[in-house]
Amino acid sequence: MSRPRSEGGSVTIKDVAREAQVSVATVSRTMNGHQHVAESVRERVLQVARALNYIPHHAARSLSSRRTHTIGVVLPDLHGEFFSELIRGIDQVARDQGYHLLVSSSHGDPQAQRRALERLPGRVDGVVVMSPSLGDSGVHEDALPGGLPAVLLNCAGSASQRPVLNVDNYGGARVMTRHLRDSGHRRIAFIAGPDDNFDAHERMRGYRDELALDPAVQPWVLPGNFDEESGYRAGQALARDTRPDAVFAANDMMALGCLFALGHAGLKVPQDIALAGFDDVPMARYVLPALTTMRVDIAGLGARALQLLLGQQLVDAPAPPAEAAPPAFSQMVPELIVRASSAARGTAGH
């Protein structure tokens, strides 16, 4: 594709319209997300805009600068304590550095994520993208214009040209499974997360690999969806059937749902069944018994993601010092937090 330039050297909306063979109005409607644009036309305009690294000039922008002092945040969901803590961490750093946030949720829909990303150029100076769906590993790469700085957070694909920040979910799950085994529990059930979720996949892989060290112990996996309701259903099933010694839920919200289900069935934690989760959401320390979990510094994860973004040169911002350049891949290691819910077998009071 040729790279036309209007007088002055920068790509304009007229350049995109000419290359895509549409009107300026059609380009404007496409870039602003209007619905009344044929899908084939929309795709052609966006493809041209990406190829030309076109950055729209929105009305709120200064004529002398393309900076918006806004950071985009694209998440798979906004429900629950994990995402509120994550946004809190991002926002703290953003406010300290004079930026506002533009937050969007894809609601687990890869195409909604793509549309959100395609509409960011010209509205933000950089973006943090969290895309844990195993089917999404390429979506964020081809939807983001090459000129828009980005950090990928807990994304399935690590072979990226952009900085990637992940949690060591696999290692954390092994640590928790080992803790439960070392506490004398042998029949350890696992409440899994969504099938297509990268974090859930890594946590179950860690659980299975740690159990595999003892050939006499078989995995015991129940389906879950990272929410309280699926944890409650798993707890109901465990209360009805042959009981495990311990339950390891792939996140705290499912562990809390399981805790309530076991209580409603007349079972006590940890006297009858030990219980553990993953993430250390704020509620985990306040339930009775307090929940053993793998602590992910969730707000710290958000803060670190934005720090990595600010280590790049944002749109029309001064270049950061060379030593601030973000690494290609970073990983946060979760910490085992032992609380009352996972007391060693034989030591829990009745």
C-alpha cells in the first residue's frame, strides 16, 4: 500500500479516504464507531488507517499537540473485586502522572475487544490491554495501530512486540497445591476457571503438575467460571458426593461461593473440608474462617502495568530516559497467605 501524505507530512483523514476509496464522512463515521457503516467498508477503512498509522484528531485535542493526557484501559470484565482493585492501582499511578483513564470492557467478547481497541487511536496516549482469553492471543496485536504505545496484561500470547506483564499463575498454583499436601490433605479437589481463560488454564496446569509428583493421587476437577455462583454449585456437589480433604478454587470468588455452599450443607471449614483460593481479594481476610489464598498484589499489578506503559514514549510526550525502557516480558510472583481455612489435617478443632 502506498503511504500518501498531505502537505505538512502527517497522515490526514483525506489521505485515508483517498486510499480506501471512500468519502471523508465515511472515514469519520468509521473512526467514531458509528453503526451505519457497511462491515466490508469499515474493515477496509480500518485496515488503511492501521497501515498508514493514522491518528484521528478529535475536537477535544489541542491543535498544537496530539496528546490527550488520557490512558486507555481495555479489560475483559468490570465485575468483582479483582477488577476494581486492578483499576484502582492503574488510576493511582495515572493521577500521580497527570493522566485520566478511559476504561472499556469487552465482556469476554473478542470482537467487542477489537472494536474498543480500534476506536482508541486519537483518544488516548497509550493503552493497557488485559486479554486472558486463549482465543484472543492475536486480536490485540492486529487491532492496535503500530504507533500507539501499549502494555499487554495477563495475555495468552507472550510472543509480542509490546511489553507483556503476567502473573505466575502456574507457579502459584503449584505452591498452593504443595501447601495443601504438606498440611496432610491427599484428596484435593480443584474448582477450575473458564475453559478459554489463560489464567485459569495456567492455574489448573500447576495444580495437575504438582499432584502428578505423587502417582497415587488423582486430579479431582470441578467446572467453574471465576464467579461466586459457580463456586457455590461446586460446593453443593462436593457436599453431596464423596468429600475431598481439601478444595483449591482457582480464584477467591469461587472459593467464597464454595464456603457458603459447604456451610449451608452443615459442613465446617476447615474441620470437615479445608479450603483455599487464589488472588487475595479484600473480602478473603474478612470471611469466617479467613481464606487461605495466593496473594496477587492486584492494585500493584495495575500500577506496574501503567509504569511499564509510561516507560515507553507516549503520544507527543517527551521521551523517557533510556534506563526506563520497559522489558519485553515481566512476571509478578504471587505469595502464599496461610489463614484459618486450610488448617493442617488433624489439627482443626471441632
